[in-house]
Amino acid sequence: MAGEIISSADVDDMISDLPEGVLLHILSLLPTKDVVTTSVLATNWRHLWTYLSVFDFKIPNARYESNDQNQNSVNCLLDLVGRLLRKSNCVERLCIDIFEIAVDADKVSSLISSASKHKLQYLKLSLGVQNDKFVLPHCFSAFESLNELCLGLKFTLSIPSDICFPSLKKLVVSDVTFANEESVQQLFSGCPVLQELTLYNCCWENIEQINVAISTLRTLIIYFDVLCVDYDHYMTVMIDAANLLSLSCTCHAAIEFNAVDLTSIVDAYVDLENQYPPGHGLYVAYCIFELLSGLSSVKSLDITNETLECLFFHKEDLDLLPTFHNLTHLYVYNVTDEFTTTSGFLPDILRTTPKLEVLHIPTVALEYLDGEDSLLNSLPCCLKSSLNRLCILNYLGEDVEIEFVRLFLKNAAFLREIRLFCGRSLLANVEKVANIQDQLQSVRPGACVIEFFPRDNESPDDESDDESDADEAANSGVFPAAGKNGHALTD
């Protein structure tokens, strides 16, 4: 009957009558904080959430002005997780993120002890504040089934000598301050089958040398911002991983990398900051030579313009650059300003790449056209024998740029494709584009496909001038900051 009020007591609880497996599937689709609140719905819901296998607990920021209140909030969460781990026997994935709030180290140890009794496959711990000290408990070795560990403990961390993760394939270590070198090595040596290692913004003030000697390692990602290692703190990273396939390295340029026998390396990304104090130039250049020498077997190399510019103080020693016998793809990126002229050291790099097939550069470099650094003074072998694709990521269509592309067309016998990425204001000028096309095609008619593309950071209806295009490009995320999967323009 229309308008009739139906009592909730007269309505069957159809959801609660669903099979337990269906209910658990429904709960698994909800955020953990919402799942926990279902415990107040009815008696038979009270413990249902504890039968799930995946949990993600977070306190994203300090909720209260009072430190005591924030501490109580954290303690309540850790107590809740502890009760869950004691009641449940099926937890497989556990994530705990507590940001910028002090955490009781004893509670963390107790929580780890409880978690070690489960057959966890994934564990992420991101908690603590700097200057607190923490010893990784011995029970961590009980995680025999753990495949992936994200260790974001913002403590000064000590690792016991008997720590071991027999099944661990992926390890991410972030924001940790290692107490000493022994702790670093204990952690690495306790991962006998590790395949992926990420070191992200750890503090290395107590460390002079890291030895990454893991024979099973396939991927290594190193990201240190300028606060992680001071320029006056000389540090060496030894990489002894014969089966390493991929290396990504982002840090300041005064860290010495010694790569040992990386004969299996397939791809690498190198972004070394070139803002260093006076007096460090020679050492910085030496460090880059060392790193590039260790990567001489790489097949695909992403390197930033800023990294190449660090070689300025060793211009007379560029003959020390290794020969990249396997390198077929070279990508040069600008990170801070995408319209910065491509480094004048690129011709020297090209002369060490006899099998190069694909070259991506951010802009044209005037040094290529004349003077002692001209490509024509000593034509790179790859231009005569293998280079088949050239991409210029910021092309304005100026006369000097036209001449640069013509130089490649005249001297790169196997060049079959040129991709020029332009601002939309240039592409809208059909007459100018046609004129550029005619000047380029006249060098080798029909032998090379020359295509113009809009820069990826511009929307289709963008009608701004080149200066606005440049501003937008400089503020966009078109080019990779960390190298992996950054080749949106390659195919």
C-alpha cells in the first residue's frame, strides 16, 4: 500500500543469509577500514572480517594536535592488528602505513612476531619516525613463505646476523637509516633468491660502502635524493649481480658505482644530478666514467642530459668512455627543462655505440654542425652501419634544426624513419611544415619516412604559442623520472 511504513523487523536480512564465501568476497572488495566496521552490524558479522586474507591498515596523517592523542590512535590500530593476527589463521597480505607519528618499537616487534605465525606472501611496514632505534626481531626469519617485503621503517635500523627470507623475491627498502654497514649486508645476504631490489631514499650517513652481491638479482632500482647522501660523504655502491637485467639509478653524481661483470644487463636508466659544490667536478666525472664502464654490455640506455653534462671537467678524457658493443637503443632526456640543448658530449657517446639503431634526443645541439665536436670530424660508426630511427622530442622547425636533420639524412645510410615532435602552433602552420618536409626529403627522396607529431603533453585543442608550449612541457610528466617503462615514443 502506497505510503505504508515497513518496520525493519519485518524485513529479512537477505545479505546475512548469503553463503559465507560470497560475503567474504564482497568484503574483500571494500577498504579495510570499512570492512572492520561491519563487525557492529550483527552478532554473526562480529568476527567475519577476520576471515579475510588481505588487509591494508593506514593512518595517513596526524589527526589531532596532541601528540598523546595521535599516539593513542596508533596504539589502538596496532592493538587491533595484533588481535586480528592472533584470531585469524589465513592472512596472506598485510600492509600497515602510519605516517609521521611515533610508534612504540615493542608493539612493532610484537606485531611482527604475531605476523610471522601466518603464511604471509606480502608484507608492507611503513611506520616510525627518524632518530628512534629499532632492531629487526629474530622472528622475522620465520616468514618462510614471504615473497614480497616493503620495509619502510623510519628508524635507525639494526639487522641481526641470523635474519633470512628463504622465499623472498622482491624487497623494497625505503626511508630506513641503517645503523651500520653490517646491517645492510645482513639484510642482503639473508635474501638468497631475491630477484627485485629497490633502495628508496634511505639515509646512508653511517655507511661508506654498500655491497649488492646477489647472484639471483634481476632488477635493481636505486633512488637517493640529495638529503640521503651528503656530497662530502664519499660512498661506494658495489654491484656484483651476474644475472642483473635492469638497473635504474637516480641520485647525485658524487656516489661511486662499481659494477662487476654485468654481462647480462639489458636496460639501464641513469639520472645523476649535476648540481654539486665547487671542487667536486673531477671526482663527479670519474664516478660517471666508472658507472658507464660497468654498463658497457647494456642494450637499451636511458640517460639524462644532466648526467652527460657532468663530464664537463673530464672533456680531455672522453676517450676513456667504454665501447657499448651491444647498445641498440639510446634515449637522452631532459629532466628539469625539456628545452635545454642536448649535451655537446653526445657525439662522443655516439662514437662508442657501433650497433646503435634508435636514437632519441630532447633537442638539437649546435655543436653537432661545426667546430671540433662536429659529427663530420669523426663520423660515428653507427651512422654508417646501423642507425635507422631518429627522434627529436622538442622540434621548433628553425633553420639550424633543419640543417641538423639534413646532416643525419646525408650521413646515416640506413636511416629509415625520423620522428619530429613539435608544438601545435608549428603543426598548425601547414605551409611551414610542408616547406620543412620538402627541404628534408630533397636530401634522400623516398629513402626515409619523416613524420611530424604533437608533443604528448599538449591537448588537441591547445592553440597557444611556442613559449606557452614550452612552459607546459616543462611542467608536465611526459618523460620518465625513474626510467622504467618510459618509452612512450619508441614504437
